[in-house]
Amino acid sequence: MLHTGEAKPNDTPDFAAVRTDWDRAEAEALYALPFADLIFQAQHIHRGSFDPNHIETASLLSIKTGGCPEDCGYCSQSAHYDTGLKATRLMDRADVIAAARRAKNAGATRFCMGAAWRNPKGRDLDQVCEMVREVKDLGMETCVTLGMLTPHQAARLSDAGLDFYNHNVDTSPEFYGKIITTRTLQDRIDTLAHVRTAGIKVCCGGIVGMGERVEDRLGMLVLLANLPSHPESVPINLWNEVKGVPVSDTAERPDPIALVRLVAIARIMMPRSVVRLSAGRQYMTDELQALCFLAGANSIFIGDVLLTTKNSQRDRDAYLLSRLGITSLLV
Ligand code: SAM
Ligand code: DTB
Ligand code: SF4
């Protein structure tokens, strides 16, 4: 049976086995395939797990913006750089719920709340747990991204009914240290393990277009595909331009065909994961997005802004999906 959003359970017999032992040479071999062969393989695998004519729609809200102690070199919200962004306190719960309701009415099935924290402190988590409960009561899937978590914090979010936790590896192990120094890749992997142990589904991906090499992009996909179990959601972000951060000096947008190849490889290596074409869609042509959907991307963020930066606009998205015959709840 084809699924519209959820991945198949790992034990469903299928031609595309779920493997967590990928090596770089295999990723490179996929990358080197003639384009048509790569896309055919990705489509074949995609159709084994998903309805190819449906995509998931998620909406983001920054519930606590800016002033972050981390030094992620791509981020508008780091206090280490002068990006002109105004820092705010944690939003009031009623305002968050009102935003979730608007997102639902605009066609989002998942509501993701992001906070510019290294990790949640003190009573922050009480507030977020309450937000999760109330967003769930609206009938939406919930996701939060709050930085590093302890096992206890993950368990509390799970008790509140949280569906997904977003925590990205961001890039390859080799490139990681050029982008972030205040938290290690291992810190991130530890948080992902706490989230899994707590029974929360994992949303984990990364960013391309920061000046990394093709090998780093493939290394990032291999890292994701070799986590103990595949993330249920894999966001592939194209770096959204931010002035004043270190990445603005190194950024280089990938060749569009190279981006499609990456999406196809993510689909092939993580056959049951929902692959989200995340930040950066506003830079992509309709034709490029169409190719990414053909290559196996089956989720997007909708709404005029992501956390602090621009997203592709709703009318454009609705027109594109309608021309492609792709169903979603986008209205
Ligand atoms: N502060 C938390 C953390 O980083 O763990 C959660 C929020 S953070 C903004 C979530 C993710 O958004 C980052 O890990 C990164 O992959 C992505 N991101 C941040 N800024 C971005 C940008 N300018 N373009 C693309 N992706 C970005
Ligand atoms: C993810 O991988 N992409 C989203 C979500 N996780 C939190 C964030 C994209 C952020 C883009 C930069 C901004 O708007 O500040
Ligand atoms: Fe802070 Fe997250 Fe931005 Fe890094 S990505 S600076 S942790 S908000």
C-alpha cells in the first residue's frame, strides 16, 4: 500500500532495504550515474514507499528569536555576529497557538516551533511542553527544535505528546568544524539518541551551499543514512542568505542539477524517510523544484517566512503544485 506521508515500518518487505551501512564510495557511485538512471532509481524507490503525487506541508514559527550563544556560521540568530536581527523573548503561548491555527487554516499539517537556544533552560521547557499539548489539540503534528536536550528533557517532551524533534547534523564531519565551534557533531548525535530513546520521531538533515565540496554533501548524506535508524524526516536546506555571518564569505549555491542529484541520493539511501526541500526554495526555479520532487523530495515548508528568513510565497507554491498535479493541503 502506498503511504501519503508516514514512512513504512522498517519491517515491511520491500525491494529497497533500509540500510545503515552506506559508504562514501557507494554515494559517489550514485552521484556519478547518468542523470536519467539516477532519477529512475530514485523514482522507483520513492514509489515503493510513498504516493509520488503527494507532498507534506509543514509550517515554521520562531518562538524565541536571536541572541543565541552558539556560533553557527550560517545563522542569523547567533549573538556572535551582527546580522541586524532583533532578539526576542519566548513568545506567549496564546500567540503561538494563534499562529498554529493560522498555519493549519493555510494548509499545514505539521507545526514546527524553533527556539534560538543552545539548550532549553529552567522553566522554558514547561512553556514549550504546554505549547506542544495545545498545538496537538488543534489536530496538527508537532515538531520543535530547541538545541541540545538531556534525556530527561526529551522524556518530558515525549510526555507532552511531541511527534518530531528537529536537530540537524548540518554538514559532513570534515566540514563541520569550519562552520560551528561551540558544539560538536557528537553533541548533536547524543541529542538525537536521547530523542530516539524518548520515543520521539527524528527530523534531521543539513545545509548545502555554504562553500562545502561535493564530497561534504555526500558525506552529510552518508552520516544521516548511517545513524542507528534513519530520521523519519530529512530536511535538505539550501543556505538562505544572511548578511554579516561568516558563511556569507564562503557561500556558493550548488549547481541546480547537483542539487537534484543530492535529493535523489537521499531518497535512495533513506527509502522510507520523508525528504523535505527546506530552506532556499525561493532561489529555485519551478522547474528545479519539480525535478527535486521527481527525485523523491516529498515535503516542503509553507508560509511566507521560515524562522527569520524568506520562504517561497504561498501563491507561487500553490500554482506550482497544481501544475504538477501534486496534492497537499496547501490552500
Ligand atoms: N537553535 C536550535 C539548534 O540549532 O539546534 C534550533 C534552530 S536552528 C535555526 C535549526 C536549523 O536550521 C539549523 O540546524 C540549520 O540546519 C538550519 N538553518 C539555520 N539557519 C539557516 C539558513 N540561513 N539557511 C538554511 N538553513 C538554516
Ligand atoms: C531545518 O532543517 N530547516 C528549518 C528547520 N529545520 C528549523 C529552518 C530553516 C531556517 C532558515 C533560516 C531562518 O529562517 O532563520
Ligand atoms: Fe543558535 Fe540554532 Fe542558530 Fe546555531 S542554528 S546559532 S544553535 S539558533
